[in-house]
Amino acid sequence: MQTEKRVKDLVIPLSDYPHMPYWGTLKEAIVQLNVAFRSGHDTVLVFDEAYKLVGMLRQRDILKGLEPKFARHYEEGVPIFWDDLLKSGSEKRLARPIKEFMSEATATIDAEDSILKASHIMLIEDTYLLPVVEGGKLIGVVNMGDLFHEITNAVLKL
Amino acid sequence: MRYPVFPFFSKKRRQKALKGVDEKAVFTRKYKAFQELLNSNNAALATIGDMQEKASGTFVFDTAYVLSSYRCLAGNIRQMIDSLNLLSDNKYKDLSVAYERVNKVVQEIPHRRVAIPETDYVLHLESIHQDMVSACGGKMAFLGEVANSIGLPVPHAFAVSTFAYQSFVRYAQIESILIEKCSKVDIRDYAALEDASRQMQRLVQQAAVPVDLQEAIFLAFEEMKRKTGEASLCVSVRSSAVHEDIMASFAGQYSTVLNVTMDNLIEAYKNVISSQFTPRALFYHKDKGFSVEEMAMAVGVVQMIDAASSGIVYSRDPGNLEEDAVLINSVWGLGNYAVGGIVPPETFRVKPKATEGEEYTISRQKQDRQKVMMYALASGGTEEVAVPDHLEETSCLSDEQALRLKDFVRELEAHFGAPQDAEWAVDRKGSFYVLQSRPLRACHLWRETLPERPRRIEGHKVLLDEGKIASRGVAAGPVRQLRDEKAMADFPEGGVLVIRQAHPEYAVILEKACALISDTGSVLGHLATVARERRVPAIFGAKDATGVLRDGMAVTVDGIYGRVYEGEVARLIKLGEQGQGVEDSPILERLRTMLKEITPLYMTDPRAHDFKAKNCRTFHDITRFSHEMALKEMFDFGANTYISEKSARKLRSSKIPLEWLVIDLEDGLRPGIKGNTLQPDEIVSIPMQALWEGMTAVAWKGPPPMDTKGFLSVLAGSATDPDAASYLVDKNYIVLSKHFCNVSMRLGFHFSTTEAYLGDQETQNYITFIFKGGGADAGRKNRRAAFISRILEEFDFRVEVRDDAIFARIEAHERAFLEQRLKVLGHVIVHTRQMDMVMYNDKMVDWYYKDMLKGIESFVEIGK
């Protein structure tokens, strides 16, 4: 299989994604993703004070954060009234900082790397979004969808 | 104000830090100069306001007032220029040129010197009119006017002219001696003054009156005798000085000799003349800088009225000019007891009807019984006698007589066009005489709030009932609200300008506007000054004018009582037109000419290219320019100053995980603090306390800056410009004094400088704020700037946004008003840090805007 494309060709600029500092609240994160819904970006990039990436808040992280703690024990036989799930203590949970819910960023990819390498890292790290670094500086992200499109196009040309 | 571009944590400061230069002493010195400038600015504006009010013609003042006001103003202007140059290391030397230019023009304003006209020695009352002050003195000129133009009854009288005085002193060869003694005497040495006074009075009393003058006086006396048919005619001899009318403060300085016979006439004449050399009169004259040549005194010779009772009548209550009441003050016998307050007078207040069926109500009041009265002896001289028992119990004036006096004095007021203060007497036959009339000296000042406001004009809806009069007058027109001065191009001619804040930039519109109403603003501010200059009625502090008055509404602005009515109120408009036809006295003319060099404001827009020292044309321009530049210089200096930690104390608080270096310039900290650390409650600086309250009112969210190592794993290098990181070494500074603070602060990549002065005078107060920086992309940073600007504008700041930098300012408000704004600012500084990060799109701006307003409203009370 042959593809000339490098990660830098598929990179999405940072500014296209919602950003938040890690002490921002779950409520603010929801607002961010709500207003970003039409753009198709479904992840909040989480930074620290020095604008360094510390994590990502995905849809699943948010949904998980919305659930009360006891719901996590559902499998152990705790009965749940599904329709009332969000009512219980949600105000409090909405005010919690997102660092408690986010997925830590565990890997990056260099802008010059091949897209297959990026795909490989995603599979290993079980993520669909990878931070892209160029010369030590974070320049954006690549997502699994774009990689998938490139790679499958190449496969069909084989 | 032109703002510094960037950075405010400047290279200069860092270089100084490296060299270890400690600039605390310089800062303290500059701050002192700055404070002096603020004080002089306020004093200058207050003086200008007062002069403008006098120039409206409603109030009595004298040459001395004009001279001393100008001296005081010029002193303040010079002080401002000096302070600004001290503050800026002599950057604005051109201001002195501007000052000299104005000063020269003012000094050269021709000062209509009172020349003594060549007239007869004696001028009969029948031939005397108001415009003959220089010939027969103020008192007699007014009396002649009362008799000949108004036609009210006055006693027979004649004046011995100023020309007669001049002939007398020349003939007796004492003129040059008097002039020399007067110019040499040191009025601060009381013994010397008394001595000189005694010598001068003796000179006059011993001098011989020229024979032809004596003859003229006797001739006139004989003629008066014939006219009155009194064989043993007695007269009163009264001073009638040239400047007595225009210099109200001179009133009562000179003597009057009562009940003089022909034998004593010349003696009495000399006595009255010599009274202008009493120590008190001399002091006054010299102190106010008058020339001796102006000491020309005419003398009135007035038939004695055999007074049953006499007294004073005011056409208005000086304590409440707006009320329609006449005050009468009356005693039995001769009136000098009433004037001198020797016996308890009976007082009358005559007011238009309060009840049905009568036109006026008269209320009498007598503190105590009048036991003695002054009585004129037939042989000349006066005697104090007991008030007869039957009189002691009765009132001096019947209702009918009181009403007559009311009619008299209102006629005088109508003729002279100003409230009057008249002396009257009624003889034993019941005939009334006016003895004197002069403008009422009102102690009522425009700056004071009206003590008791008159009833509203009925039948018209009052739209606004609050506010201070910034410029007196009445006008009607359609409302036009302006949000900022940029929208002023299509302001309708004759519109009523309605604004939230009284910014000087609106001055240009006052050429078109018929009236001005502002929700807030100082009556000593620039815009108020311009309104008075242009005679545009203005009400400031109307609270909610911008909420109540809608574009296009027809309103009448009552800048006399401080109200706004719906529609046109004809009665008020007429009232506003009155008093504009007041004839200009020489002194009024002089003041107005002077004000033309002082009050116009040409330097309206600080952003304009010609906003330069050399372009200042008036004193008002100089104050405006200097104030503006002083703020800029102070701010720049604050940003570039390095003060070593040795001169500072460290402030830490559990509420905010930051550390500040605090430098106290003067009384900003509680006295007696030991050691080099500080608690927030040890700060007593007024603006800093307010700012701190805002910074800490809502709990801090997030980390101490740059304390994330080992806490979260950082994957990549910073997403931001590496240059920004170099500022992270800068420290947070607070420079403060009792009324001032300059706070520079860094939170992450965000830099802000806040400076504020909160003193006792509105015109001194201001808040300046700059905010810049951020680690996000340009789009986000710009959105964050727009967001902060919206918040600050909501709280009345004027905001300028240039890309991602914010410059905000608010000024000339009372302390409490600005304290609330400082709290808002404190909250904004702390809680908008890193907010650029979250400004994903405009919808996020909206969301955070609402969210932040909620946070601010939780601790700041600002009535909207």
C-alpha cells in the first residue's frame, strides 16, 4: 500500500476545536460542545495555564461525568430510574472541573510522520484524536475519520 | 489619552531591574506632583464655574472679585503646568507659552477706568439718572433713577459731584499727599495703617473747601428749602462713592451724617469724604488692588424725613430667591437703627395668596419690643428717645402699608432687572419715601442644591425630577440620545442632548443643542463648563434620563429648578428669557471679555492629531490638556518603573494564590506594620480596597499560575508563542497611597494595569485600565477583548479595543460610583484570565457575558 500523505497534510488547526483550561467546569464544556455541534467537532482540547495540552474531553467523558456516581455500580445490581438519572445532584456535578472527567493525552504524533503511523498509535492508545507536534510546538490534531478516508482510498487503489 | 502600545511590563523596567535601580523615591515625588495637579485642576474648574455664574448677570460682584478670581485661576493653571512638567521631565514646556499668551491678552483687556467727568459741583436729583455713576456716585445715581425714571416718591436731594471732590482736594493741595500716603502704607501693619488713616482723615477735615464749592452747596440747600417749604430744613449727608454700587462689598463702609443743618453742612461734607480713609476702607481698597485715583467720592445731600417708622425692604428672600416673597424690616423712628441692627426690628413677609379670598398674606414677626427709637431734633442732630407706650404694642406698618412697600420694591426690581434691597421711610403724615435702592446681595450659589424647590408648574407632566444644575436656563426641544460622540454628525439643530456620561467630546454638539441632560457627571467638569460658556441649560446627575427620555419626545428642560417636563411649558420658557436683558455694567463686561480667553474648549478630542501643548488656546484648554497628559504620564511611569523588593512589602492572601509587591507612597497602608509581609486588611488605600474586594468576592477558580508540573502530564510544547513566555518572570506590583493605586498584574500570559484615584472631588477621580496578552490564537484573543469591552461598557467605562488589547477609562464621578466600578474591574481582571482559550466563537462570547454579569451582580450593587 502506498500513500504520499504525511500527518501534516491532514492536520486540523488547533483553533478549529473548542479549548478549555483544565479548571473549567463541566457546564462550560457542555456549552462549548453545544455551540460547536454544527462544526462536527465533538472534543474539547484541555490546556494548562501555560497553554500546554493536558488532555481531551470527549463526548463519552462528558456523558460519563453527567451520571451520578452510583450509576457506575449499576452492573453490581443497583436499581436505577433512568428518566430521573440527571436530576440527582446534577448542579453540583456541572460545577466540577473538567480535569476530573477528561481523558489524559497520552501520545502525540509528529507532523512529518506517516498517516499509517498515526493510525497505528490511535489503535494502541484506543483514541480517535491525536495531537500533532511540529518542532516541539503543538500545531493541531488529526482525527481517525480523516485517516480512515485516506487509508481506505489508498487500499481501493491497490 | 494615547495608550502605550505594548508591553506594559516593559523592557525599560526589566533593564532597570537588572541594574538594580530603585525608583521608589522618584515615584513618590512624581506622585506628589500628580496629586497637586489634580487639586489645581479641580480648583481651576471651580473658579471658572464661579466666574461663569457671575457673568450670567444674576449675581452681584465687584472688581475685586474679578481680579482675585483671575489671580487664583492663573495660579492654579501655572501650578498645573509646573506639576505636569515635573511629572513628565519637562515634556510640555509649550504649555507655558500658551499660558503667557492667554495671560497677556487678559492683562491687556481695557479696564474701563472711572474717569471723573467735568460737571457742575452740584447736581440736582431731577437731572440725575442711573448712567451718571461716575459723576454722582452709585447711591445718588440709583436714587435719581428711582425718582425720574420710575417715578416713586423720594425725598428732595442733590448730589455734590465727584468733580467737586476733585476740585476740593486739588484746591486744598492735599490730593498728591493723599495719593502718596495711600500708595505707601503697608496694610499688613495695622499700627501704621491706623496712623496713616488718622493723618489722612485729619488732612481732609482741616482742609479748606473752595469758596465757590461752598457757595454752590449753600445755593442748592436754599433751593431745597424753598421747594420743601421748611424754614428749618435738615438734611442727611451720605456717601455716594463711584464704586459703591459695582462693589457690593464696599457697601456700608462709608459714613452718613444724619439731621444736618445748614451751619454744619460743610463739616458734614468733609466728614463723609474723610470716611473713605478709615483703616477699614483703606485696607479694603488696597487689598483689592484699586488705584487711588478711583477713590473719588460724590456726596448726597438728602432732605430728612420726619420718620414715624422706617426700614429696609427686600424684593426677594436672599435665602430663597425662587420664592415669591417680599421681606420688610421695620423700626419706629429713623431707619439707621434698622440697618445697624441696634433695636429689634419687626419683620414682615408678604406672599401671594395661599388662601381663597385674599391676594396676599402678610405674616408679622417681632422678636422683642422696641424700647428706644432714633429721633431727629429740630435743631439738628439726633436723639435716642423711648418708644411711646401706645406704639410699643402696635405694629409699625398696617397691612395696607406693607402691601404698598411690596408694590414699590417689585417696581424697583422690574426696572433694575434684578432683586433689590431698598431703604424706605414713612413720615408722620403717612407718606412713603424710597431712600435708596441697590441690587440685593444674594448669597445663593448655583453649586449648592436648592434649599426649597418651588412648586411645580401645574398641568404639565414632570418626566425627571432629579439632578444638579450644571448650567442655568430654560429650553425646549426634541430629545436626542447619543450613545457616544461618534454618532453626533446628524444631531438635529435645537435638539435636547441626552447622554449617560458627560464626556468633554460632546462639547462640539452644544453648538446645535438647545439643552443638555446627563445621567451622571460633575457640574465642575469640562462639559458643564462649556455648557455655561455657550449658555446651554444643562442638568447633570439626572439618574435615569437615558431610560426615561426617548428620541423625538418634546420636552422642556428647566435648568433653574432642575426638572424636565413633557411638552412645551410656555411659562417656564418665559421665565428663562427674563434676566437676559440685564444691562451690562463695565465690570460685567470686563468679566465676560476675560472669560472669552478662559472658558472656550478647543482641545476636545485627545485622539486628534492637534491635541498638543502648543495648540492650547484658553485656560480651559490648558486644564484639559494637562489633566489628560498627567494621566498618561503617570500611567506610563507606573508601567516602566522598577522598585526593588527592598522598598516593597509582600502581600499574600489565602483567597488568591498570587504574590504582590506592595509599595506605599503615602498613607496607603495601616500605620505601624512590622516586617516585610502584609495582609489584605492592612491596606487602607481607598481605591485598592474596592479593587481587592472585587478581586476576591467570587472564589478563585483554577491553579496558582505555573504550578502544574508533576500534576498533569504535559505532552507537547506550549501551543502559544514562545515569546510570551518570557514575560512570565515579571512580578505583580501594587503602588498605592490613600487615594491612589496602580496595580500591574500578570496571570498566565495576561497582563493588566489598573490605575485609580479616588479623592473627595469628582473632577479628580478616575480609573484607567489596560488589558492585553493571552496564549490563544488571534481570533480567540480578539473575541475575549470584545467580551471584556462589553462587560466594562455595561458598567459605564469608555472602552477602546485595538485587536486584542483593551483600554478602558472612566472619570469625574463621585467616589462611591467609582468604587463600585473598581469592584467590577477587580472581578474582571481575575476571572477573565485565560478566557481567550474558551472564546471558541461568538456564541461563547454571549454565554460568558451573561455568566459573568451574574457573577458581578452577586456582589456589586449598581442601580441601572
